[in-house]
Amino acid sequence: MHPMRSFTARRLAAFVLACLGPALVGLPGLARAQYYAPPPTSLIIDTSIRSAAMGGAGAAVFWGEPGVWANPATLAGVHGIGWVAGRTHLLPGIEDEIVFSSQRLLIGAGGLGFSLMGQPISGLGKAKLEYPPIALPLGGEGDTPYDLSEGWGVGVSPLRLLETLSSLGKAPRSFTSYGDIVVGYQSKASKAFIDPSFQLDEAGTYDWGVGGRLSLAHLWGADATYRLDLSGAYSQINVLKTDFAVTNAAADQIDRTGFALHLSPAPPSERSASPPSLPWWRPGDVPELSIGLAYDHDVTHEEPYELYGSTLDHYGFEANIFRLLALRVGYLSDPDNAVEGVTYGGGLTLPIGPWGSVGYQLASVPFVEGEDRRFRQGWSVWVDPSRIWSDSR
């Protein structure tokens, strides 16, 4: 059997057994200690379509849309209110009815950002992996089982918060001209569902991350006409919460280290010779062209049992033109699951002046050799209430 087919079959079987566990416990000769909840599959799939096109790199990417799954510290850069959604057929050509979908509400400003993904408001966001309907013994189809993860997250830049507070006074100060430091946390809860009477709490997990950015352009003088930022980050993803570590729950923990380099000219709003007016689609704080490089290294292991371990490498490149059109390419190396190859994709964003935008993202990522590539797509809507308020006054 193909290694990925075998892995998928084992996960699906474990999922069904986990859902049936409570019913089996009552049978003679079966002890509670024999029950085993598999690691939630909905936790190991990055929700970011942008990151997928960049080979899965995103932990230290602090420009543009935040990669919350890779590092919740990226939430510190959220400005405005955004709704980000994605959808992926996880096993194309093998089982097309296995679909992963995700939605997040992002809110932030001034160095403080939040992610709402089904918590604390139930139903507002999710990460959901749907399996094929269960075949009934006498024919037909039963309920559609799924694996669901919900959570909330927060990211903060202490230096940007200080800038925000100082701007309220008479003498605003800049604390991030030479760099920045960000931290973040995300709490998640996962459950398995097979029908309305069989639901199982699989695991409670959390993510945490830190990151730093250094403005290299200042090494060539404070009047540099471009931005060159070097960033680094470290995060732990799917850490099993203490309350679940003493149960039969499990989680696929990922320890991720990331680096990124971002280059762009200064936007019109920062130039001494800025044009007097710009078209409606051209925000003054957007550069004409920006390019970025990113690299992430993962070490994965199942907790608390440490049944297996593997390493992954992610390489990514992005070019963004006026933040209207983004072109991305990357490379994913996952030898333990026999997945290795080039990723590519892009995005189209339609701005509504400085007040908001609507975007579409797509990515094509490699699957195991001999199988169809995964096609991922996503949508986003952003609104900046502070810009609307200031322009209406």
C-alpha cells in the first residue's frame, strides 16, 4: 500500500474508533485504559493559503496577512477587521470527499491583534476536516463524520503599543524604527464527531510564539529610500494542555524555527516628493513592489507518547505589486511522508481605497509521487474602521 494511503487509512480508522470509544467502554472485558484518542487531524493543516504557496513558510513572515497557524505572534501586525477563509480537497484523486475548510475573524490595531476561530463566540470561525459519509450495512449513507478544531489567539508588539500610547499625547515617539519584538498565544480545542449522539473531546492544545525584526536599511543611513527587514521567529504548535496530558489524548506537536527577509521601496506617504494625490485604488502606505524570502524548519513529534518524529523544511518566495497582485513560489521537503516538490500560487486583491479590500488566494502544493497535486484556495475581506472614521470627519 502507498505510504500516504496507508497513513490516511490509519488516521480514518483511528478517528472512527475514537468516536466509538465511549460506546465500546461499556462492553464486557473492555477497560477505559484501552481507549485512545488519535491526534486531531484538523490541527496539522496550515490554514493559510498564502503560506501554502510559499512552501509552507510563515513563522517569521511579519508583512501582509498574518500566518496565525505557523506563529500566533504574527497577529501583532493585524490592522483592521478581516475575515479569512480557505478550502482544500485534502486527498485529490484518492478520496475527493475529504475536505478541509477554515475561517478566522481577525481584529487588531496599534500592535495588538486577535484571532477568533470558533472561540469565544461559538460558530464564528473553525478548522474542520470532513470525511466521506459512513456507508450503512444495508446500503445508503449515514452521517458525515468530521474533525473540528476551534480556538482564539492574541499577538502583541510591546514597542508598537508604546508608540500608540505616545501618539495620544503631545510628543509621539517612534520605538520600532530599528526593529520590533512580538509575542503570541493561541488556545484550541478539538473534537471528533460521527453522528449527533457520538461526539468526543479529542484534545485541548495551545500554540505560542515569539519573533523579532531588524531594520537593516538603517545600517545605510536613516534617510534610506527603501525598507530591508530581517526577521526571525520560534513557535511551538499543538502543545498538549496539562489537563489533557494525563488522559488518553494525543497531539502532533510541531517545534518551528523561521527566518525571513523583506525588501520594498518606501511608500509614497514616507517620501519627501510624494505626489499630491493618488488614484482611489492606491493607498499612500503601499509600496509599488515588495519581495520576500522565507524559510521554516519543523521538528514534529506526537505527545505525550512520542510515537514518532519527523523533520520538514519550507522555502518560500513572494513578489507583491501594489498589493494588487501577488506571485508566490516555494519548496516543501517532507521526506518522512514522501512529499517533496515545488509549490506555487498567488493572490489578487481589490482595494477599496485605504478603507478595505477583497482578496482571493490560491496555491498548488505537491502530494505524494504519482498522485494529483493539492489545489488550495481562499478568500478574504478586510475593513479598516479607523480610516473610515478619520476620512469622515
